[in-house]
Amino acid sequence: MHRSHVIRMYPTEAQIVLLKKTIGTVRYAYNWGLEQWNTQYQEFKEGKRETKPNQYTLAKDWAKWKPEWAHETAAKPQQGAFMYLGVAFTNYFKKRAGRP
């Protein structure tokens, strides 16, 4: 027997705005991280960089670089974007998925 629970949220207008800001910030962080990853990986291949990029260094770089408006939302979802980016590249290098 399988059970499921359907949960309905009724956010206020202020909560809807914050959710949209959070989603937008996470998307921006992911795209920023993807661009940085590609740049850093190219530098690694050319010998200009000693280490390969990874999700942890990107998260640290994001914490230093992130725009002022990104401080309006929670940091954990932004860090999650880099975790997902790291998983995507791991799957790509193990030939389980396409390039992110």
C-alpha cells in the first residue's frame, strides 16, 4: 500500500515575493557558477590554475562576490545551486549525463 500526502500552501503576498526572489537568486547563482566553472576549468587545462574547480570553491567565491540584492534571500538555497552544479559535472565526467 502506498501513501501520499498532498500539502497546499497559502503564502501571503510578502511570502510570494520572497519565494520568487529566492528562486531567481538561486537561478542566477547557478548560472554564475556554471560560467565560473567553465572559465576555471579552461584555465586548469591551460596550466594557469593548479586545481580543478569544485562546488566548494565556487560557493566560497560566491559568498565574496555575490551582488547586494542576493543578501535579501537565504544563503542555503544559493549554496544548494553549487551543490547541484557539482553533481551535474560529476555525472558528466562519469558519462552519465550531458554537459550542464
